[in-house]
Amino acid sequence: MGRLSDVQLQAWVRNGHALAGKSDGDGFTFTISKHGTAAWELRYRYGGNQRWLTLGRYPDVSLKEARVRALKERVRVADGIERGSPDRRRARIALASAKTFAELCGDYMQRAAPALRQSTRRQFQRYLDRDILPSLGPYRIDEINAADIVTLIERIGRRSGSMARGAFCILSIVFKHGLAKHLAKSNPSGGLRVAAIIGAKQLVREKVSLTETELRNRKSTVPQRLSW
């Protein structure tokens, strides 16, 4: 145990390349999917078969916490307790039927969007096609968290504040649709505010420069207060 370091993890995440598994020892590994999702896994043998267990996503679960989780699961295996076999079967079934975010967006466009004006639907679809689906579309709905939303909105915000606000609005609408249809368990955008992510919307004021003569003339035209 203890082969990995926080410096290594941060460098691999910044690099963005997929990792099949970097070992910390005793089957405890760090992986990065082809979509850039970093996660912790524990690989072990039970009943003569090779098994693996996901311990959480990085950086949501730190290296220190992941090591603690790995140790607890190793103790369970040593005691002859496999991680709740019936529960794991149910989890596999749920995983197989889980919808991706792209499918959730498709469900919204099919069922709810027709009630919108045609121009609104076209604008909605442009936001999805340009920024949202390329980033979040392949993920399962329950895989997307607040950090994913923040990362996407920050990236869009560097290009356009108005585009970032529009994209955030659409994400919120789609997740609310998912909750109403029982396709999503939570709305990761619910506790977020765009202003906190990209800053408040700036009001542009025109700078007026007047000469001394213009200022005197302007002052002379101000109506005097009437006294009765």
C-alpha cells in the first residue's frame, strides 16, 4: 500500500488520458475512463473468481478516504463476506437499464419540448449539440455530479457568459424533467448558481466625458426647486 500520491493523481487527471489501472498495492487501483472519469477500484478474488468493486470517484473520494474504504472491503472479503451478492446482482441489473444523459435529453425533447415555441426548441437543441451532449451525453444520469456541471459551465463561460447561463438553464430543466419521470435520483445543478461559477453578469455603462463649458451649461439647465 502507498505507491500512489496526490501529485501523481492530479497530474494524470490534468493529462486527460485513459488509465487502465494504477496500483496502490493489494488490488487497490486508480483508473481513468476514456471519457475522463477518474475512479477508485478494488480488485480481489472471491470463490476462486476475479472480482472488482468501485469505491468512488476522484476527487469526490480522496486518496486517503479511498484507502480506508479499500481496507474495509478487504476485511469483509477475508471474513468470507462478498459484497452483498444479491445487492450486486440488483446493481448490475440497474446499471444495464440505466439511461445516459443523452437519452434523458432525448426523452425531454420528445415529450416536453413540443410544447415550446419552435424557435425555443431550435435554440435548446443548439445548446445541447454544441456543448452539453459532447461533454455529458455518454455518462449515465447518476454518474453526473455538481463538479461535472461546474467544469462544463466554467469552460463555456470562458467563451461566452450568456452561453454559459443558457446552458446551465437547460441542464436544470433536463434534470428536473428526469426527476419528474423518475429517471434521475437527484438534480446536481440544484444547489448551484451561475453567478458563483462564472461571476455576476456585468452591466456595461457608457462613459460620458464633458468639457468644463458643457458642465456649466448642463448645470444651468437643471430646474431649480420651487418654493411656495
